[in-house]
Amino acid sequence: MAEQTESESRKLLGRLREALADDSAGQARLDRITHLIADSMQTEVCSIYLFRDEDTLELCATEGLNPEAVHQTRLKIGEGLVGRVAKFTRPINAANAPQTKGFRFMPETGEEIFSSFLGVPVQRLGERLGVLVVQSKEEREFSNDEVYALEVVAMVLAEMTELGAFVGEGAALSPLHKQPTMIRGDIAQEGVAEGHIYLHEARVIVTNPIADDPDVEIKRLNEAVEMLRVSVDELLENAGTADKEQLQVLEAYRMFANSKGWMRRMTEDIARGLSAEAAVEKEQSTARARMAQVPDAYLRDRLHDLDDLSNRLLRILTGQGQHTGAEMPADPILVARNIGPGELLEYGRSLKGIILEEGSVGSHATIVARALAIPLIIHATRITNEALNGDHVMIDGEQGIVHLRPDETVVGAFRDKMAMQADAQERYSSIRDKPAETLSGEFIQLDMNAGLMADLPSLDNSGAEGVGLFRTELQFLIHNKMPKRAELASLYSRVLDAAHTKPVIFRTLDIGSDKVLPFMKPQDEPNPALGWRAIRVGLDKPGVLRMQAQALLRAANGRPLMVMFPMVAQFEEFKAARDLFLREVEREGRLGHSLPGILEIGAMLETPSLAFAPKQFFDLADFISIGGNDLKQFFFAADRENELVRKRYDTLNVSFLSFIEQIVERCATSNTKLSFCGEDAGRPLEALCFAAMGLRTLSMRPASIGPVKHMLRRSNLADVRQVIDDARNNGVQSVRPSLMEYLKST
């Protein structure tokens, strides 16, 4: 029976290839396919359901059901047996469908006379595309070989869908990669951009899913797997000094590359009619489907290993390298599943925007994108499957939307928005050299955040009065080994040179949590954001902090130097870090090096506990910078990496503003300089509220200085403070609605 099914499967796949090459209209091609499958499977019915949107399936072609139901019958995911196959991405094989859990009667299709049901998911690399169904009047359960054969056919259908036919409005079908597509993601770096797609790692496209000669395909597979095994062995041989975790990953690669089960399953797929490439991709799709179902992080990582190994094998089989050789467009929008900071820096400011399928708001890539002021969208589902090199794309980093191959209406509206923003920037440039003076006479100092030498030209262009935060960890994150003291001293010196006489505040190494150094063993912590990070690492590894202190002191070379420590939770931590730094000052003096003319040592207030530190802390600190991003997540106990909660709490919550007010009052009592540093400082409404609560220095990304200055220069802080106080007295949760109403009336 199995041999016969394999033969029938190969025969059917051969006929499907003819249908794929057929130049008839898309609907006619799908109709022919359903006829071929029903005939081969000896069933009265074969139907193809495809996703209309992410929640809705549509009957797109059928042999045996009422033809008038095509493009009329729709199901929600999980609805009926078809919807359940789509939801759980598993076959349903029922001898008596009407008596099976989840069955839904659809009278318009005429399916009531058919008893047996077999449905399998149509998916490609974990992306659900639809459901393939066969039905018979005879009450019978389909054999394992028949289920397997239909899954193989569904896999080829997925390739056909990927390469050519997909449902469009009405009955006409159009090529998937020519359709306008809107993808929603999350905002990691604000801004809007228009350009053309450049794939960081080109997607492997299988163009020959059906085998002519199984023996030839098996030979190709064996040769490719042998090449893969050799390459993995070479990686292990060259690993040498790699740490334990890297060696474990490579050992996992070797295990999968030598897996007999993996080879057996791919060989069986080839025997049933698939090409070597299609057999590899079928296994890869299965692995990705499992990934979505596995809660255990370790097992997910192992499936990721198999996924990556499959990509390597596909590249060997197809000859498609990491890059297609496609020329980078003049206005590139980079698309990738994920990307490291070093790779992103290699592209530099040539990029107009970045779209990632994965990523996080605190990832290394996000840090670099912010430093380069490049709009970045993360969690853009399916973008690496949907996008092709050269596709026209518009990304809206204000809304978290990607418009891929946009139609003329979208293009017009988007360009209008960009023009309005350009006009606004022109207005902001006219006040660049004017102070941020409010109507009530207060002067607010607006500084910029930086982390790369490439940021420093923005110091003059944006109108910033200084660098309120220079992130020193970026130089550590982009190297595979610890930077040398001389390299860091040279960089810090060039930063001070570029700033001329404007102040620069250097933040010492802020690593841990989401910022793990490539050459540092990662800690397996249940909650890294609350774990071993920032100044905690510096105090536990004083050699690194001492080396950085020496580099900063030598870079200053007699000039003023301002340094602050991150993530200080209690007075003793600040005192210990400050004492360590001052010992290095003494040492540098003994060695005859020039010492800073002025040395100021401060702390970042990112934990609520530090706001309640003893008075001695505020007296000892030369300045304090509120680290708004972390302080907000700890204040509300809402992880800023967690999309379910990070947008749940408003910065303009009266409790948070009252807390900021307490910090302002404590610093005023000790005459300690205070600033607010973070994303919220660069949002005009939030900046206005901070100023009204008494803050006189704000530090933000350079592009935000113009909008914030514009808001401050047209506002009366006394009036704004009155609006805030009234809102607090009325017991409201956030002052945002009241403040928006006030601004409309002024």
C-alpha cells in the first residue's frame, strides 16, 4: 500500500508541476489542482481554503462542493474542522465528520452528504497560509500514508502560493509579491522613511519543489549534508577559545547534522516526490511549527538551531549564498529577522530605516539605531517572507506600521505626512540657536544623548547645549573582545574634541540585562532587568571599572570631566564607585598624567530606592540624572521589554509626576544639579510636564530637541503647573487629557 501511495504521490506531484507552469488564470489553475488531487486521492471532494486575513479563511477552490460557495464561504480561525486545522496546524482525520468535535455545518457548500474528512495545514516555514481538505461519502479513516501524501502535496501548494497564486479581492488571483501589504509591528525608534527593501540575509527560494528522479535528489541531499557536516566540524575545530555556551551550540549543530531521523524523514519526503530542497524545507516548516508550540526556552533554542542548520543546507543545495548579490538601493530600508550591533554599524547612516521580524525595544540593534537616528520597527511578522529586494516600502515609526509595495493612495498620504514633518523641522531649525525660554521666563537646558562619534555633529546641528548622556557601552558591544584602554582613551578624547567647550557626561559601562557583551559569559537570570547589571557588575569586576576610569581621565587631559554611574540603588554603591574613581585620580597623578581641571561625579537615579537615600548621598553627588526609561519600568513594575504591559502605564500618571516632584525637591534642598534623561524627555508634552514639575535640564535624542524647544517656547509653566495640580486634586489617573485640552485652548 505504501509503495502504491508513494507512486501515486509522485505521479500527482508531477501533474501539479504542470499546473504550476500553466499560464491559465490563477483561479483556473487552482480549480485544476483540486480536480487532480481529488482524482489521485480517489475522493469526491478536494477544497483549498486560504487566509483572507490573519483571522479569516476563505474557500478559494473546490472539486465536489457547490462551486457558487467559492469566494463566498468564510470561516474564522478555529471555527469548524477547517478552522481547527488552521488554528492548531495539525491534520484532522475523521471517518464521521459531523460527529467530530468542532464540526460546523455549512449548507451553502453542499457538504452534508460527505462523511469522511481529512484536512492538513498549508504552511511555509511556520507561516500559516491555509488548509487543504479532501472528503468522501464513504465513512472511512484515511491511512497514515494517505495523510502523509496529502501533507506533501500541501507543502508543494505552499510553495506555489509563495511563488504565484494567492487570493485577491473577488475571484481573481494575483501574485503574492506584487500585492500591497500592510504589516503592523512595534516602535523601537521613531521616525518615518521611504525607500526600497534591502535584505540583510536573502531568503532562500525553492523554485523546484517537485523531483524528476528521486535517486538523483537523494544523492544531491547526501552530498549537501556531507558538506554541511564538514563545515560544522570546521567551525568546532576553529572554535578553540570559544566559551562553553558557544561550544554547546556548535555541538548541537553537529548532533542535528548527524541525525539519522532528520535524514530519514527528508529521504522519505523525496521518495514521495519532493525535491531535495523541498524536503529540507518541509522539515524546517515542521521545526518552526513546533517552535511556536514549545514553552520551554531550551527546547526552543534547539529548534532554532535546527532551523538555522536547515537554512545552511538549503544554501548549499540551491547555491544561494548569504547575500543574493543584489545591489543596495540608493535609499535602503534594511529587512532582517534580527541583526547584531556590529553588523548594523557596518551599514551606518546609509540606511533610511530598519524593519526586524524579531528584536526588542532594548536590544543592541535598537541602541545603535537610536544612536544613528534611524527609524526602526520590530516584531514585523512575516516581513522576511513578504519582502523582496527592491520592493518599494514606507515605514511609519510613529505608528509602528510598514507599508510594503504601497498603492498610490497610501503613497500620497504618506508623502503628505513626510512633507508636514519636513516643514516642522524647517520651523525648528529657525529656533535652533535660540534658548528654550518659556513664556513665563524659565530657561530649560536641552542636551542630547549620544553613543557614537557619528552622533557628535548633531551637537551643533540640533541646537543641543551639551551631551547629557554618552553611552560608553556601545564600544564594548560591537567588539568580540575587551577594548584596550588606549583605544577607549582615544575615543573619549575625540568626543571631547568634537564637543568643543560644551559639557559631556560620560556614563560608565551599563551592561547586563538586555546588553550582554559578546565576550562575556551571559548570566542565566530569571529577571535580568533586576539582576546583575550596570554598577553592580562594575563593583564586582572592579578591573573593568578601573580601566574605564583611567581611559576617561587620560582622555580629559586637563579638560573638565563629568562621569556618572548607572543603576545605583543605594548610597553605599555610589560611595564605593566614587571612591574607586578617586583612587584612580590619585594614581594617575602619581604617574604624572594631567588631571581634569574640573571633575564632577554623579549618579543615574533609575531605581525608586535611590530617591529615598540619606541626605549624604544628595550632598556627595555633584549631579543626578533621572534615567527615565528604567525608573518608569521599576516604578510601575512593568517590564519595558514586555509588549503586554510596557504601554499600559502613562508617564503623565499623577503618581509618577508626584514622584518626580519629590526628587526635584530633594535635589533642591542639597543644591544638587538634576536632569531627566530618556525617551520621555524627547516627547514635547512629557517634557513640558517635567519642566512644570521643576526640572531645568532635559536630555534626549537630537531629533527631539526642535519639537521640545518649540513646545517650551510657547508655553507658560505656571499655567501648566496649575493644570497638573487641578488634575491631581480631582483624583484623575493621568494629566494627559487635561493638558491636551489646555493646549488646544491656548
